[in-house]
Amino acid sequence: MRNTIARTQILDLITNSKTALSHAEIEQLLDGLCNRVTIYRVLERLAEDHLVHKIINVDGHLKFAACHNCKDHHHDNHVHFSCVECGSVTCLEGVEPVFKIPRKYKVQEMSFMVSGLCPDCA
């Protein structure tokens, strides 16, 4: 993907954000730089290029956060924390969930979301 102003701005917003951002939040922060379809396309491409990962929040809304060390494939198997008060979603990089499944099942992807109050709202 070519390095357009929209791509650069969207990636910078996500990379510099302490919390995951929704499409609507990104659109608002861009303040008219590009239309919503362009934002969707850029977000999809950034995910395909392993620069961002998608998080489905507890309320079903999609958010995006920066990837770390995802060169060949996404391995964002860390916990995501959703604040029930302010709605923020944060990647908890140092926490990896442990789970056991029956032997006949092979895990390809995992999404682990916990909810409660973030440090700012607690």
C-alpha cells in the first residue's frame, strides 16, 4: 500500500493512542482529512499488513490497536481490558491468558476480553 497522508495519519493516531480506537473515533480525530470509506480501507489494509489488530469490544464494537512484532502473522494473544465506565479498550501486553481445550480442537485465533474499571475510572 502506498504511503498516503490518510494512511500515515491513521497509523500515527493508532500507534500513539494509549487505548484502542474505533472507526468513529478515528474519523473524528482526523477532522475531515478523508471520508469514512477511505478510513475503512486503510484500517483493513493496516490489519492485513500486520500493523494494527482488531479487537471486538464487549459491546460488539470494533476497535483497532497497534501491533507489536507481528511480521508474518498476527499473534496478539494478549488480554484486552474494556472499561465499563469510560468505554476505553486497552491491550495488556504483559498478560497472556492460559486455557485448556480438548485435544481434538486446534486453536487458530483467540480473543480474550476482560471488563471492569480502568485505573482512571477506579
